Amino acid sequence: MEKLTSCPVCLGEKFKEVLSCTDYTTTKEEFVICQCSDCSFRFTNPRPDINESGKYYQSEDYISHTDSKKGLLNKLYQIARDYMIATKYKSTVKKYNAKSLVDYGCGTGDFLKYCIDKGHSAIGLEIDDSARKIALNKGCKEVYEPSHLSNISSDSADIITLWHVLEHIHDLHPTVKHFNRILNANGTLVIAVPNHESHDAKYYGKYWAAYDVPRHLYHFNVASMTRLMSDEGFKLIETRTMRLDPFYIALLSNKYQSGGMNPIKAIYIGLVSNLKTLFNIRNSSSIIYIFKKQ
Ligand SMILES: [Zn+2]
């Protein structure tokens, strides 16, 4: 374990413990979440260091990287994913007229392949060996380990996308610096992460599934995300919600809280979360942040 003595976003040294959460998917260990007094960023602390984090991803329940079709939740996840891929593409790559793409944390390559099929040049970076192989087998030709980031030429990409990935990355500032270097002057950076100020996060508290400790090292809100990116030379130009996320998160949170998924309750919580988001993006379960270089 490594214990952080300063905030990973603003480097401030004042923070307090706000929650203790359980790792429900693998080890059942408890992890403390701290909140920075300066920038309101939340981070898992202590956290697994980069060499021991692998064991926390060893779970059949951890479906983000697999194409398993077993079980109701996985089936729902697959249907939702196909819908989300098309939505993600239209609202980012297409909307911002991007030709060349880097998808950081491409998983099994579904979004990457979708973009390639639409005629884009696309590089995928993925830490998981088996996910990388699946992406290559799907026909994504350029899929590398994340360390390849430093080999990508400066000013070479129109858009960089991270779909629920930034919260997993140990080297936060150095990685974002690379994004700035790789993007061309009019480039677009797209970052989707859970939002700990959302309606569903407040409702479920320590049972909120998107805390997902210790895989999620970081827990962003609008203020801390904006702070991190402005320190690295990006300005926020748009925020968007992900309408299916609160339903999925509520199903999992119900399971953690009471042992059952309780779909009726999950639908209700998801609907309220979406309704509140219509009035303020800060209620959104997950937020897609879209940045341009300053
Ligand atoms: Zn801070």
C-alpha cells in the first residue's frame, strides 16, 4: 500500500477522512476515502501501489474488461454498452470533427473498433493483456500498453478519449501532461468519470458502487476535475451526462447495501438522478467533461 501525504490534484497537504468503503468485488477489504480541504477532490488513501493493484482486478464480477454474456447484469450491460458506444461517438468524435483518435484505456476495443469502422485512424492503449488481445482480434490494429503514450508524436491527435479510465491511473499529472503534448492545437480531450456529488452518490453514501475502491483511486466532482485540467493547460467547454449510468450504478449499489439488486428501486433512483441532472449537471451520476487546450 502507498499512503499519500498530499492531494493528487492540487498537491495541498490538508485533507480529512470522509468515508470508509468496502471492496465488494474482490477482497472485501476496507478502504478510506479522503477529501482535500482546498480543492474538494476525493481520493482513496492508502491505496494499492502500482505493483499490487493487479490483484484487485481479479474478479469474474469485474466486467468492464470482459465480453462475458453470463448473467442478467452482464446481458443488460452489453445492451447498454452498444447504445452508449453510438451515443459517445456522436457526441464527441463526430461533433468535434475529429479524424485521428487515441482511446486511453480502450478495454476490449469496442469504442475503438466503432471509430475505425467509421473511417477514423485510432490508437488504443490498454493495461490489461487479455483485453488488449481481444481488441486486436476484433480488428483494431494499433493497441498498445499505456507506456506507449510517451512514444506517440506531439500534435498528432485530434481527440483523446477516456471512458471511465482516469480514476484508475496512478500517475495523474504526468499522464495529463502527455495528453496536452499529443493533442494538436485545436484538439479535444474527453474524460468521463463518476461524480461523487451526484444524486445517487449522496443517496447511497458508502454503498455507492462507483466508489469502487480500491480500483478507483480518485473520486472527482466538477470543481476538482476543472482544477486538475486547468493546471495542465485545458479549459472546460462542455459537460454531458451519461443517462444509463445511474441505473446500472443503483442496481450494484442496492446489491452492496442489502444483498439484492432490487430493479424497481434502481429504476426509481436512476430516474430521479436523471431528472435532477436536467436542472444541474452536478447531480449527474457520471459526467463527460470535454476540454480544449488553453
Ligand atoms: Zn486538492
